[in-house]
Amino acid sequence: MTAREFTIAGVDGCRSKRGQWLAVLADADFTVSQVAVHHSIASLVSSSPSLRVIGIDIPIGLPSGKQKFRQCDLQAQEAVGPRRSSVFLTPPRVVLDAPDYPTANEWVNQIWGKGFNLMAFHLLKRIRDVDSYVRAHGQGMVKEIHPEVCFKAMKGGSLESKKTVEGLAQRLALLTNSTSKAVVNQSERDRYGSGAKLDDLYDALAALWTARRILEGNSKRLPENPEKDAEGLLMEINY
């Protein structure tokens, strides 16, 4: 199967010399898959013209003005319970223009009344990439997900941290049961050439699971009636 025949993709950020996005592409039946690393979402889309849904772990739709926090983030934190710290509060749109962390931290503190997480600051490059793409092309194909919300939906309960052996084993079992053993096994083999970490791969596979649910019309979202940001983008987390 060529990349042109892939219809869904699950994408997570990664630290690889080959790019900043780890993508797992598959057909809608979860019979074949391919792992790829890209520098931009535009590159992923152009390399796989038959893609219909991309589930991605990155905020889409950014708060501004009176929208201090996104309801989808707050509801996601509540949904995952003990794993709530894994759901970062999405920074206000103005921070995308910050030249450095001290400036971003100052701007966020003026709006939130508290500091800005350094780890979240490092996500700004990826947020800019996706924000630029969806403002130009819309949200018809690219859908925000959060892995912990996806895994919670698969299991019906909370998981151990993905940084633990037990947490990774839980995620592997859920993905094997919810997607397909063939896709999971092939993805794990392909990962070694991508330079991505195992937990990044599992997060991308969780996004792939949601992408299929969206394609089939079986997905859900937080909140049920999402708000729009100043650019007209829906602020929602799909699962």
C-alpha cells in the first residue's frame, strides 16, 4: 500500500532529528499502517493526499480577550482525574508572538495571574504550525485530541503514568484491543527508524483511534457545544 491510500492519521509531537511530528497513518480498517516523521502538518498532508482525518495532540483554537481558559481543557482535566496534570492549559493567542520564555511568562501572568509552564512554552512552535494550517485550510480534516482523554475513553478509568512500565503496558493492551494488533506491531517496528520515543508512539496511536471514530461518525468531544476563538476556530477535544 502506498501513502496515497492512507485515510486516517494520528499525530503527536516528538523530538526527532527528522522532524517535530510523529504520524501513524493507516487505512480505515486498521489493516496496514506506516510511521512517518514530518517537520510540518502541511508536509504530512501533501505527502498523503488521500488523508481524510488527522487526529493531533496539540491545541487548536486559542483563547483571547475574555476567554481566559478553554472549556475543553478544563473538562479534559476533570475527565482524566489523577492524570489532570497531563492536560496543559492552552496559552492565550497573544503568546504566539512572544520572542522568548521570559516575555511569554510575563504576558501570560498578566492574563492568568500566574506563571506560564516552561514545558508548555516549548509547544508554541508546534501550536504555531497547526494554527497557521487550520486558519488557512479549516478544521475539516485536522482535529484536536488529547491522548489521556482517548485512553480514558478506551478503558473507562484512569491509567498509570505513561512514564512507568505499568503505564506503557496498560496503553499497549488498550491500543491492541481498540485498534489492531497488526497496526500496533508494525508501528512499533517502524518507530526505531523514526527516532521517536515509545510513549510518543502510543499517544499517536491513541490519536489514530480517535481519527477513525471521527471518520465513522462515532466520536465525542469536550465540550459538547464548543466555543470558537477569535479566528473562528472551534475549541474542542475529540475522543
